Amino acid sequence: MVVAERAIDLHVADSLAALELAVVGEAEEIADVGAGAGFPGLALALALPHARVDLIEPARRKCAVIERLASAAGTGNARAVRARAEDWAHEGGAEAYDVVTARAVGSLAVLCEYAAPLLRREGALVCWKGARDRDEERGGQLAAAELGLRAADVRPVKPFPGARNRHLHTFLKVEPTPARFPRRAGMAAKRPLGSA
């Protein structure tokens, strides 16, 4: 039982920490980029039955797991989208979301590039991060400025007893994302914006 309780804390409680942000609770269309096994997307779909949640994940096996978990949980508002974020922006996801989430996916600069083309104007990117890293935050701010985003908030969270150094980083879409984004798949991680 201890393992199950720890998994609930590490994945479910951590995912639900985003409910502290009004932009998440009010969102009607959410994309979870790099969804992996479904966190935070599935937890948010269950907590926000009014919202449609697309869990964007390129790996076939992980998408199958997401679909099985969504079915077992009885949620009809979550679906796996088998695509890379960069490709999904060209295949139906462009400017389709109020909120894009990302947990354990990449640097802030990379996440900004993944999310910006998917977000509607005034939408928000919410990133789960550990201890604050000034260099990473600076890179995220520089990338955000190039993508039509603005760094809005860094909120420390303690989603469960014993949680340390957990932060939610929020970026708001304040201007249209330039048409040259997203770059082709893999470029955001290979050559992040905002890096020297």
C-alpha cells in the first residue's frame, strides 16, 4: 500500500497542484504535451469534467496506456493524440487550446516552443518544474518573447507532505506566434530558442 500511496502523491497530487491556478480551472480545452503515461492530463480531465483534454504523445504504446486508463476511469473528456507537439500544430492543434500543460518534458525554452503554436490568444502554458534554475528561467523568458508568450508567474507548490522544490511556471500568450513556428520536429530540443 505504501507504493500506491507514494504513486498517488508523486503523480496524482502533483498533477492536481495546477488546480491552484485559475487559468487551469477555467479552461475548456487543454493539451498535455509529452503526456507519457497520462500525467497531468488524465488527473486534470477527471478533476475538470467540463474541459476536453488532449494528451499529446508520439509513442504508440504510451497512447495505448492513456486510452486504457481513460476508459478504466470512465472519463469521456480525455483522448490520446499520437503526434509530436510540433506536428500536431500543423494537423489540427493550432491555436486550439486555452491551456497547454507539460510535466517532466524539457526545458522552459523548449516547452514554450511546443506550446505557443497550440495556444489561443490569452491562453496559458503551465510547466511543472523542480528547484528553480535562473539560467533556465532566463532562457524560457527569451524564447517566450520570440514566440508571442510572456512569463507570468512562478508559484511554489507543496502538493503532498514531503514534497520539495516544486514549482509551477506559467506563461501567457499575449501576441500571435510567428508563422515560422513550430520549427520541424526535434529542432526545439536540438537548438532551443533563448540559448547562447
